[in-house]
Amino acid sequence: MVAIWLALWSLNGPLEHWQTNVKPAVKSTWRLQSDIVRCILRHKELGKRRTLRASELLYNQGDESRHFYFVESGLIEVSIIKIDGTEVVLELMGAGTICGEGAAFDKLPRFSRAAATVPSVVIEFATGDLMNAFREDGEFAMTLLEVACLKQRILASRLEHMTYREPASRLMELFERLAEVDPSSEMTVSLTHEQIASMTGTSRVTVTRTLQKLREEGKIGFDGGKLILRREDD
Amino acid sequence: MVAIWLALWSLNGPLEHWQTNVKPAVKSTWRLQSDIVRCILRHKELGKRRTLRASELLYNQGDESRHFYFVESGLIEVSIIKIDGTEVVLELMGAGTICGEGAAFDKLPRFSRAAATVPSVVIEFATGDLMNAFREDGEFAMTLLEVACLKQRILASRLEHMTYREPASRLMELFERLAEVDPSSEMTVSLTHEQIASMTGTSRVTVTRTLQKLREEGKIGFDGGKLILRREDD
DNA sequence: ATGGGGCTGTATCGCAGGATACGGTGGTTG
DNA sequence: CAACCACCGTATCCTGCGATACAGCCCCAT
């Protein structure tokens, strides 16, 4: 049994009082292990600190850039704008995560955009400055590889679950992934049905419908605004 | 206008004679730039060569392993077996590509399986042996990062297109990606409708139907067994 | 020569999810 | 306090995909 705080705006009833308190908290869909963070911070003097206002763009899809970012505080939404104008939310990167390394290292235009959703502080690294650091600290290269490969894993897993047509499977994948971000502590995630729809490739209406159905089937439960996953391996 | 050789078993007619000749050729959905390949081959004495029989398993989903592989010749199918038993084909990795680095570097169990579809030769590297090489040759670390990030890009792109519900968009994404593997030369890709279905998350019947429709709409064409993409940017 | 297996082509049926619309509720802004 | 906005809940309609079944074709093994 895993509990994740899903601050949905209103779940079959009026807003609970605490929800308005929770909203401004930082809610990320990602976290890195502390040893990875420590290894990266060992080299923070290679980068330079940047502060972002709410809704400020960090980088845009199509840009050419060799920069990547360590998020020190705040929340960065990474997404892809499709040709038809709709948005696919890839991740909400919170403090202690890395973003933008994909296009920085493969030297091709950005395949996603990143924008701060709340005032944020990031450390900007340039790939060209890393070669010396790699020579002195091979661990650093290993750590960056580890991060890149972790993202591969998440993307592959999401891809796998996208081949299921039933929205229920897609939503459960999202919730289980959120629960894995930090299974020990209770973290809060604030998503609208619209955002869930955009992350799972369904429609807003279907998210509402599916959440109802999942609750009726007992696969998820709501306690106040807290979403509870019921898993086989209890 | 881009042409890719898609050796479909039979396209509205009897098998063309040349198709039976083409079949044994190596048909991969991936290729790396030659400078990347050269950089990796500089360190090939770190790895050891392994030969695989047809349908031999290289690694299995769930395994714990710090090994990754450079494909010297042959063809490796990388796929995920879903809980319901169905298979999602991620890639067909041909000569000059890398596979298995995802789980090798992030130190978690394999999220995919890899099996040779034809007799193949791979070079097996262990991540633990790389630290020294990274110190001597920072470029090596950069190149591995580039490969890992390229895969991120492909996976993100596939994820993006999976959010489209129409099978037509999903198929076109696959074809365009295949065409990009090597736009200059004409490469052959041999896929059954079943495999296409498994790569795009639709059913076999729908693939057949959609191919018909795309041809009627003029978005693709067939010349013998060669599939021709008609793009806007002609 | 013959039968079996793998693949494509096609038809039918049922149903789930997208599109759309509208109402309700709470928060926000001035 | 009032008007507006963002979000959730729900109903209706309809398209289009999945499941299933079957036929035809080619290749290959025996």
C-alpha cells in the first residue's frame, strides 16, 4: 500500500481546507539519489547560477544549445509541443534533478522545452567545459551517464505503458511512477485532470471517468485529497 | 521525397522476386555516426568479443548486469515483454550500434531484453572497466553520453507520437524515423505487419488497414516493395 | 508432390473513448 | 460584493479501433 499526495483540485466534493495550503509546495515527478546530487555538486563551480521567474522559459524546443541544468530549487516543467499545438508533459523536475542534458550531449536541437512553473534557481553547465573534469573525476562522467540512462529507463517504461490503449493502465503507470519518486516519505504532487491527460495521452474527460472507475474497482482510494495506491504486493 | 526499402512480405500482390533476395540482408532501425563508432572502437580491447546464434538471448529483462554491447555484425532485437505477455519492440539494432547501456549505467535491473535475430557478433564492455579509459580519453565518456542521449531523444519522440491515438500518425512516425536512420543511402528494413503493430501499439489488422488508407491518401507509395514517403518538404 | 505454417487481405460486430456541451463550485480580482 | 476564471462532473453522440474469423498466397520441410 503506497500513499501519494495528489493535490487534485476537487475530488467529488468541495476543496479540503489543507489543499489550499499544500498548493504552493514544490511538487516534482522526479528525484535523484543523494549520492548523484553530491557528485554533481562537487563540480558546481563549473556552472553558473541562474534565477528564473515563474513561467520563464529555460530553453525552447528547436534551440541549439550545449547547456544543461541542475535544478537547485523551484520546479521546471519539461514538455514537448506537438505539431498540432498540444502539449505532452514529460516531467516536472524539482530540486535536485537535471534537465536539458539530452540535447546538450547529442548535439542536436532541443526536442523539448523547459519552463519554470514557480520562481526557480538552476545551475547552468556547458558540455564543452566538462572534459577536464572528466579526466580528474571519472566518477563525474559515470554519474552523468547514470542520469541519462535513468531517463532512458523512465521513457522506455512510459512508452511501454503507452502501448496499452486502456486509459486505466496509463493512469496507473503515472501514479506508480510518482509513488516511486520517493516511496519512503509522503510527497505531494499537484496535477489537474488536464495535466494528467496530457501526460497520459488521453482526454480530460476520460481522466475524470477513469479515476471514478479506478476508485470503484478499489485500485485507488482517496483520503481527503490523498491518493492511495493499492498494490498486489501489500 | 524519401525512399526507404521496406521489405514487406507481400504488398497487394505476390512477392516480388527481389524480395526473397533481400530478406537475409541486415535490416536495422538504428545507425550511429561513423565518428561515434570510431571513438568506441578505439577502446575495443577493453571488451571481449561474443558470438551469438540466431534467436540467442543476449540479456533478459530483469537481469542485473553492468555489461553493455557494441554490435559488430548481425541484428539484435531489443524489446520489452509487458505484464500481459505481449511484446513491445523498441529497436532492431544492427552493426555499429550500442545496446544494453541503459541498465548497465543506471545500475538497476534490465528493463528490456535483447536477442539476436540472426547470427551476430558483439563486443561486451563492463562499466567497471571504463573509469581509466575516461581519464585518458575524455572523448570516450562524451561519446557514450552522446549515445545515451540520442536514445533519450528517440524514446521521447516515440512517446510523443504515441500520444496520438490515430494509428496513421504512429505509423508515419515509425517510417520517418526509419528514413532518418540513413537518408543518404537506401537501406532495407524488413518488418511484418505484426512487428509494426508491436512497435506502434496497434493491432495487426489496423496496420494493414492503415497502410491501405495512407496509400489512398497519397502519403506513402509503393514501388515494388519499396515504400516511399511523401513529405511536405519536397 | 503435398501439407503445414506464416503472413497479408478483408468483413463483421461490439464497444470504448474523443468531441462537445453545459452545469456546478470555489478562488480570485478589482 | 460581483464578475470572471479555472477546474471538475456528467450526459450525449458517433467514429473508429480491437477482437475474431476466414480466405488466399507463398515458402519450406518432408
